Amino acid sequence: MNFVTQKKKKIQTGREDYNTKYRTLCCKGPPPPRPEYDVVCIGLTGSGKTSLLSRLCSEATDNIVPTTGFSIKAVPFQNAILNVKELGGADSIKKYWSRYYQGSQGVVFVLDSASSEEDLEVARMELHSALQHPQLCTLPFLILANQQDKPAARSVQEIKKYFELEPLARGKSWILEGSTVDNMDAVKEIFGQLIHLLEEKEHETGRI
Ligand SMILES: Nc1nc2c(ncn2[C@@H]2O[C@H](COP(=O)(O)OP(=O)(O)OP(=O)(O)O)[C@@H](O)[C@H]2O)c(=O)[nH]1
Ligand SMILES: [Mg+2]
């Protein structure tokens, strides 16, 4: 390297250092863009979809009412933004869920771990039908066994066995975790796992 090249390099390096320091000190530099993923969130009414999503968006949860139709939230995480479309779980809305699946890149299914046997069976059927739906069957799934704080809550292992997920979800990327609105740090970590699966899926698709 001759003298001129060396000097040029020094100036360049100095500039980079200066930019980095400037950005660190003044926080004026544009933040690196975060990838965005479209995710659909389903589950029976009362399972806790809105509560969890609102808490993830740091919104108040005192006056949550059952979702009529659907609601969309951009949920920010450190390394991605999830555009989550929550579909209301009431019987009158549930039958139209599949009309809103198009364009989804991932699925969040929420269930109340302390629900009645009857409701748990309905949740099982709905999850099975979602896992087999042509627009969802290849997507990463996050299943949240929510309301684990309730004394009557079934354990994640019990739910896994009851839902007979192994054969149905074989070959798919899915996560089943317990959750409660009382521990949002854990919920954030679980969503981090989903984001990881979404990234993997994106790279896989990009390679084809
Ligand atoms: N104990 C307990 N209650 C919860 C939890 N998550 C939600 N809830 C309560 O469950 C009720 C229903 O919550 P929502 O968030 O409205 O349920 P949803 O799944 O959005 O219901 P729909 O919009 O009707 O489909 C509310 O009273 C919440 O406070 C939880 O983890 N533990
Ligand atoms: Mg809701």
C-alpha cells in the first residue's frame, strides 16, 4: 500500500469512526429497518388474544371487549415487527376465519388452558382445521396455552397430549408454550421464537 492509498484509507476509517460515534452519541442516525411479517391470530372467544396483543403493544387492558370481526395491530419487537390480524373467536365470527387467512406468513393460536372440556374440544377441532388449511398448512405456528395462572389450567404437556399435535404437525415448524398475561417477558420471548421461525421460512422460500 503506497502513501496516498494509506492516507485515503485513514481518512475513510476516520469518517466511519466519526459516523458511528455521531450515531451513538446523538441517536440521530436512522435505525436499521426491521423486517415485517403478517401473522393471523385465532382462538376461541375469551382465550386472551386481545389481552396478549394489547399488552405486547403496551396498551391498557382494563376495558377489553370481545373482538367483533377483526383487529390489526403492528406489534413491535426488537428485531422485527409483526402485523398481527386478530380474528374474533365468537361462534358468529369463527365460521368466517378462513376468509381472512390469505397473505398470512405465520399463525398464532391462543387457547384458554382452564376452559371446559367442551370448549377445549372445540379449540382442538379449530386448531386441527387451521393446521390443515391450504393457506396455513405450510406456515410456522405458535400455539399459546394461555391463562396458565388459573388454578384449573391444564399443563402444556396435558394440552399437547390432548390436542394430538405430534402426527398432525409433523414436518411443520411449530411451537407450543404456556402463557399468561401476568408474565409478558415470557410471552415476548416466545414471540421471539416465532420470529426466528418466520425468518427461517423466509430464507427457505428465498432460496427456491
Ligand atoms: N387469568 C387470566 N385471564 C386472562 C388471561 N388472558 C386474558 N384473560 C382474560 O380473559 C378475558 C378475555 O380476554 P380477551 O383478550 O378479550 O380474549 P379474546 O381471545 O380476544 O376474545 P375474542 O376477541 O372474543 O375472540 C378477559 O377478561 C381477560 O382479562 C390470562 O392469561 N389469565
Ligand atoms: Mg379479542
